[in-house]
Amino acid sequence: MTQIDLIGIGAPIVDSVAQVPETFLAQISGAKGGMELINDEIMFSILGKLPAPPVEASGGSAGNTIQCATRLGLKTSFIGKLGNDAAADFYRENFRKVGVDVTRFKRAELPNARCLALVTPDSQRTMRTNLGASLTLSPADVTVDDFANCRHAHFEGYLLFNRELALHLLKCAKQTGCSISLDLGSHEVVTANRELLPQILAEYVSLLVANEDEAAVLTGLDKNHSEQTALALGNYCNTTVLNLGKNGSLIAANGELHRIPVNLVENPVDTTGAGDSWLAGFLYGWLNNNPLAVSGRYGAILGAEVVQQVGASIPEARWVEIKRQIAAI
Ligand SMILES: Nc1ncnc2c1ncn2[C@@H]1O[C@H](COP(=O)(O)OP(=O)(O)OP(=O)(O)O)[C@@H](O)[C@H]1O
Ligand SMILES: [Mg+2]
């Protein structure tokens, strides 16, 4: 079995972006601009009414990190549950083409997870998500064998909405001796798991990643005191990253703080996926035994790339330049 540097665990979500006229929103339920969870039936009905086919990409938080890390040269794999439709095949095939080991995907006889962004002429995005097959990943689907020969396992925070599953997966990873990272993913995840998180972090996680909103809920500290918050995060596990958007990142380890500057993009097109791609750059550096500050600068290079694109993926043509910038550090 081939050695895997990094395995991601999360929901394999197909991101679909469709341009629609303002009047289209009148045909769907819910408010403009937000994100709402919908069922299979409603997703199909919206897809069926679109004026033109959507632009699709393989996404998901951990999924984005894994694809970028693979492009940088890490040997990667992924655990998540695909559906049984064309979207599932598209997702798996995309991963295979990028170079991800796709042997650990699970399948369910359900539609694949999909996040549909309806973009109106005013550039606003109205998101509707159907988690479909991805939600049915269960402890019975995954064993320690899925983590065999993996050096590091990266978990997306959304997994914590299913605690039994998350704990099972963390235990499997730990049993095989993987180091573990967790990106908290959203402040809702932290709020729902506020009591449990300190124990999970202490027992399983060696690298914690949070943005300001997530860190504020976890530490109970004010968002305006980022250094204090970053140091407080450091009490939960070995190495912690606090992402501060256009203010860069703060990494805490062994009671010391490292400030990672942003590669500032003045007018970002769309900041979706900034944290996910930042982490791919960081993990690439970290798993190749680079100092934290160097790994963080790799992260900043990737974060700056993705905010110049619509959506969470970085186009093929940019990777030569990204690798040149990394080599120059
Ligand atoms: N305007 C920007 N210009 C350049 N780089 C940026 C910009 N915004 C974010 N980044 C980079 O991306 C990193 C992570 O972004 P951010 O702090 O927004 O994470 P996040 O809130 O977790 O993002 P996400 O919405 O993807 O979860 C930042 O530390 C920075 O390096
Ligand atoms: Mg994030």
C-alpha cells in the first residue's frame, strides 16, 4: 500500500454556480443571499428550472484542502461518502485526475451532496445545499484500515455535527498513529460542541485551525484581542492557527506566537475557500518539516490565490507560479 502524507475527512460536496435573473429567486423558497439546507427533491426541482447548466467543481472544506495539497506535491487520500449519480462520479473523477488516491471513498444509493450558488446580476450569491449521501457516512463505514499508512489526518469541523461518527473517526486515526488536524469550519460548529471540544482537542488533535468567529466562541474572548485569543487557543492543543482574513494569521506553539503576514489582495473577488487553501499550503510546509513561520507563508501564498478566483478552486494554469513563489521563500 502506498504511503499517504495527508488524508482528508469530510463531505464530498459538488459546488455548482449558476447565473440566474433576479426573477428566478421568486421561484424558490427562503431569503436571498443566505445559505439554507434543502432536500433532494427541492434541489432537483431547482436544478431542473435553471436557465443554463451550472459551472461545477469538487468542493467541501477538507476536499478543497486535499486538492490544493495534492497539487503542491503531497501524497493524499480522502474519506467521505459519495452518492450514486453523475455528480458523485464527477467528484471522484476530479480527485483522481488531480492525483488523490480515491480508494477510500464510500458510496450510498442517494444523490451526491451539492451546494448550489445562485448568482443574481447584482453579484449576490443565494446558496442552497443538499448534503445528500455525505450525511449517511456512519461509523460502520470506516475502520482503522482506512487510515493505514497515513502520516496525517485532516478533519473538517462540520463532522462534529455527528458526534458519534466524529469520535469514531478520530479514534481510528489515532489508533494508527496519524497526527490529526481539525479546522473548526464555522462558529455554529463551535457553539454546538462548546462543552465537548476541549476534551476532543486535548485527546486527539495536534493542529487546530480557527478563524476569528470560531476562536471567539471557543475561548470566550473578544474578537478585537487577536494575540490574546491566539495564545488562549494554544492552551487547547500543541499547535494552533488563528486566521485573521486580510490581517494574516497567528500561529501559537509552545507558548510562542508567530505572526504570519498576509499576501494582501486589495480587492478580493470572492473569499470562499481562503481558509481551506491556506491550510493546504501550511500542511505542505509542515509535513515537509519546515518551520511554522515558513509553512505559514506557504499558506498565505495559497490564500491570496484563491481570493482572486470565483469559488474555492485555483485554476490549473496558476500552479506553476504558486510553486515558484513557494520555492522563493
Ligand atoms: N484579501 C485577502 N488577500 C490575501 N489573502 C487573504 C485575503 N483574505 C484572506 N487571505 C488569506 O487566507 C487566509 C485565511 O483566510 P480567512 O482568515 O478568511 O479564513 P477563514 O475565515 O477560515 O476562511 P473560509 O471562509 O475559507 O473558511 C488568511 O490568513 C490570508 O492569508
Ligand atoms: Mg474557515
